[in-house]
Amino acid sequence: MSGLAPQHISAAAYLIGQVLDERRRFGHPIPSWLRDLHEAFSRAVSANGHQTCQTGSTPSRLETTAEQAQRLGVSERTIRRRAAREGVNRTAGRYLFERHDA
């Protein structure tokens, strides 16, 4: 990637990371070539003295209705009712919640 300026490499790594995050959020499959591309750009960014962005390992993670119900000790139906009452949008036909660890 020597033909690209460092700021362009950083921008490309960021955008690829955003695409990966969006695909994860909406439950879309991530092609292996896209993961490989992200790894290559992340290595290049790291070589330029920037920290590598670890997509998917953010402090908060998404959890499903079942995971949230189990964690809170309530039924999945209760979680769905609360989500509908609070105006949580469905993504790809299901509710996804950000987990905020205390």
C-alpha cells in the first residue's frame, strides 16, 4: 500500500471497519475477502504508528432478545414488550440491544 498517503490508508481502514460494524449490526454475513481487506488496512495503519481499530470488540456489544432476557432473568416476551413500549426498532426482523455492563 505504499502508493497511498498515510491519511488515505487511515480513512480506508476506518470506512472498512464501519462497513464491518454495519454488517454485524444488521446480521448480514461478512465475506472473508472483506475481513482480509480490513486486516490488511489495519496492519498498514498500525505500521504508520496508529492504533489498530478492533471492530466488533467495542466496550458495548449487541445482544439478542434471548441473551438480554437470560441476563435480566425475565422472559423473552417481557423483553419484546418493553422494547415495543420504549420504541426500540427491529433490525432484520429482530430486536438487538446494546449491552451496557455495570
